[in-house]
Amino acid sequence: MNWALRRQIIYLLIFVGIIGIVVFLLFLPYLNKAPTCTDNRKNGDEIGVDCGGSCLLACRSQVEDVSIIWSRAFEVVPGRYNAVAYLENHNENTAVLRVKYRFRFADKDNVYISSREGETFIPPSRKFAVFEPAVDTGSTVPVYTTFEFMENPTWIQVPKEKVDQLKVFSSNIKLENEDTSPKLSATVKNYSLFRIPEVSLVAILYDEMGNAVNVSKTYLDVLTAEETANINFTWPKPFGKKIVAKEIIPMFDVFSVKLK
């Protein structure tokens, strides 16, 4: 091999080496890219692909289905009913921002009457209620009411500290005028330092057998930190049964709650 050929080979190797270094430097950021919760890969501390661990989304394997304890329609006036589904989220520190649902109503022969669809959030770690007002059934009485979610919920992890601090309780619950136009009054208090917007409160009244007799709903624009508010629920006619227990369920979107 003569010197000219050796020199050409050396130049070629140097050129190839330079190209290799440039290519390596161009791809190095991609090779060393830190794991993220949106890279469609199971990496970092993730339990599944882009879920679990430090990711905002919870993996489906981490959560249990919501329990539907009961669903009923309660007469307001003839032909018009309020529907309620009483549910429980068993998942600690895990909630749902939005999920679609459907109520279905059937008569005493289980013949379909109508349905009502909507959207709700699912609060973390507790029982809650989905309320649909003023369902028109005409002259047919809805004896059977079913409730279902129309899609798989997207579960989102909520910091444990936030869930533990968010405490809203009712007290001084008093039912009056049971034999004429019933009225339920109570005091609700936000025991946290969070500002809670758009608070719905669902009242459920029970007889001595523990069966729900009737329901109602009221609304507060906001509950500021450590605020107390008076709330009232009314019904247009007597229940026909003795009320022995009262439950008020506060409903609010945990993701809209902010520190004051």
C-alpha cells in the first residue's frame, strides 16, 4: 500500500469519525431524555404506561369500580320526579373530573318509560349522590330506576393532604312542618382553609326501616375558608311516612378547590 492510499484511508476514517460524533451529539438529548407521563412508555416510577407513581393519572389496576348502593325516583308532584343515585367511591385520594351517566325509568311491569343523561364528577374516598331534578314521566309512575355510567371513568390522583383537609359537615339539622309543607334547615361549615366553589347539597330523608323516603337539593355559589352557611330544603306536600333520620351530602368538584 503506497503512502497516497494510506493518506486517503486516514482522511476517510477521520471524516467518518467526525460524522459519527456529530450524529451522536444530535441524538444524545433523546437518549438521555428524562421519563415523562406523556411519552407512551412505562418508565420512571410509573405503575403502568403514563399512569401511577408520580403521574397525575391513576392506572386502572389501582382503582375499584364505584358501588351503586341504590337509585330511586321520588315524586315531587304528580308526573314529576327527582331521581337520585346513592354511590360510594372506595378509592382513597383518587377522583374523576367528569364522567357521563344515565338514569332509566320503568313502570311496575318493568316497561321502559324514559331516561335522563348527564355528567358528574366523582369525589375521592366517600359516599356521594347524583341528583337529577324534575324528571317528567307524564301519567306513568316510575317504579324501577336504574343508574349507570356511560363510559369508563378517567381516574386522577389527588394529594392525600388535600383530601384530608377538605372537610365540609352539616349540623343543627331540623325538619319542620312534616304534615303540611315540609322544610329541612341546617348549618353547613367548611372546616378547611380551601375556597370551595359551586357546592351542591343533597338531602335524603329516611324512615324507621332505613329506606329513603324523599330527597331534595340546594346550592351555594361558594364556601370560603372556614365559612358557615345556613341551608334550606323544601317539599310541596307531606311524605306520608315518619322521618327518623336525615342525611345531607355535600357535593363539590375537588379539582376546582383552591387555597384562599
